[in-house]
Amino acid sequence: MRPSLLGVWTADELEVALIRTACGDPELEPALQLIIDDGPSVFALLSAGLLRVQPDVDELGGGLWAEIEWSDIDDAVIRGALQATPEQLATLRGAATLAGMFPGS
């Protein structure tokens, strides 16, 4: 886990928000866990415009929800907006394919 802080959210909060959004989806949950474990940091995804965060989108008030803008991955890489190692990019693309979210998957 990354203890950094960007704005008002910690990395832990953003990571939990990603997993929370995928809860119950047998393809998306492991894909997001792969990104959290070995992909670009949630802050890299957020600053590249690839992470959409919404606070308290349900009546339960359970916290943040977050989702990855899968279709924008290649554009973010081409624009240089996503700062990640080749290994992290491969993990991100592999996770997208695993989740059935990458164009052509």
C-alpha cells in the first residue's frame, strides 16, 4: 500500500474505493487487485485522468467509489499523461484484458 496523500484522499482510500466498486464482479475484482498490487499507483492513474472517483454514491454513505477509465489507457500513454514503468503498463493492460475491459478483449 502507498501511504501518500493527494488532495484529500489517501492511496488506501482510493484502493478500497476501486475494490468496493468491483465487489461481486468475478472478473473485475481480481483485475483491480492486480493493478493495486503491481500496476501504476492510484495517484498515477488519477493524475492521468484514468481514475474517476465519486464520494458516497449510495444512500448508505459507505465511502468513496472509484473506477478506471479503461478505454482511455492508450490515449493517456500516448499523451504522456500516465507515468508508469513498462512492467506497470503491461500489468495495467493485462488487468484490462482480464476484466474484459480493454478494446478488442
